[in-house]
Amino acid sequence: MIFCMTVTSLMWSCKDDEISTPAPELFDVTFDFQSKFQIKENDDTEIIIPIKLSESQNTPVTVTYEYFEQDAVNGSDFTILSDNPLVIPAGSTSVNVRIRINDNQVPQLEDRKIFLRLRSVDKANAKFGVPSEIEITIDENDCLSSISTVENWFGALTIQSEIDTSTGTGLENSTGLCGGSFDIKGKVVGVDNPESTLTIKLTKNLSEPTKGTAIINRSKLFTFTSQFEIEAEGEYDETTRKIVLNYNFFDLNNSANNFESSLLIIADQ
């Protein structure tokens, strides 16, 4: 009887000493970057895309990524500069994917995209968070020879009317660098009037490739009212970075206010 009780007591003692190992806590692996990103082809800045852990780990974490191209070629349009897979050291929370965009001097007007995606992690307790895929669009800066270089008028502009001078800004619009048009934002009909945003379309003179015609199709002059309209036609010169426009102003409520005038737009050097 004493022998049995001793065994029983020993068995319970062993059970009490057992220690269960908790399951490893889950952690997220994500790109610490915006899910959609645009970069101009002639921007020589490397794209740095961190892969980030939500918590540091006691052992190294190996992350594999993959990429897909849409009308873009690795080594020509872009170059992946990072190893694959990448290792995040123990105690650290991030490692970088590095991509360089190549200015290849070849006109490519189709949309060129790079899709970067997290593929695998060597830890069972890891899961992908958001974003786990990045879409990079390469904006073309090599236009066909028949397209005017609208970049000449991006940035600060001087706007000279027949009576005064003001400042403005040249902006890329939805047609892109090679669409032959850009937007001008400023007080185009005098400093006493509100600001306007108008689209100027440039058409190259093939016999004099640095010159051509410039037009503003008839459109609303101000965003806050449809009462006033403007249209213009003139010439541009890429060498002097000037646009000369003769324009017509229309008051749709009172034609007695209609008038004609001229405008000189100069891109600041």
C-alpha cells in the first residue's frame, strides 16, 4: 500500500513539473511604401522600398519577393539592385528593395509598369500585411520627334499682358510629358482678375523643330463660373522659352464686354 501511494505521488509530481511552450506570436510582413508610385524616366533617384516586420524577431528572417513587368524590361527600363531573397537580421525590423530607373533615350509611349510582390517568408508565424504588392509606373520623357517638348514650360512662369505682369506655373496634365500640351495656372487676363487654369496645346513646326503653334481651345476662363470664356492662338519658341498668344475674351451674358488682347508667357530660367 505504501509502495503504490509513493508511485502515485511521484506521478502527480512529474505532471506538475511539465512546462508547455507557447506558440510563437504572429507578425506581419509588409512593404513600408505606398501601393502605387510614379517616377519619371529621367529621375536618377533610386527607389528605396523597405520590407518591414511588425515586430523584430530573435532569429534572422528571410523574405523572398518577385516582380512582374508590363511593357518594361529589367536591365533596359529599370534595374533591380537588391539581392533576392533578402535577410532581415535578428533584432531588426526592415530591409530595403532598391530599384533604379534607366533613362534609355528610346521613345516608349505605352504605359510601363513594374509590379513588386512579397512571395514568401521563412517563418511559420509570419503573415503578409498590406501592402504586399507595389505598382510602379515609369513616366516617359523621350517623346517622338514630332512632339513638342512641353517640359520647357513646367515650373515658374512670367505672364505679361498688355497692361501688367504676373507670375504663374506650368504644370503637366493628364496627357503626360509626350502629349504635346500642358496646363498654365495664373492670372492670364490681368492681375486684377482671378486665377485661371488653362490648357495650352503645342504643335511643332517640322521645318523649324524648336518652334511651332500654340493654341488654347475655347474653354471656361474661371472654375467658379461659366459666364466667361477664352480662346487663343499664337506661336512658341523652345530656344527662348517664350509663348506669344493672341486671345479673345467672351462674356456670355453681355457681349459688349468681349475684347481681344495678347499675352506673353516666359518660362523662368
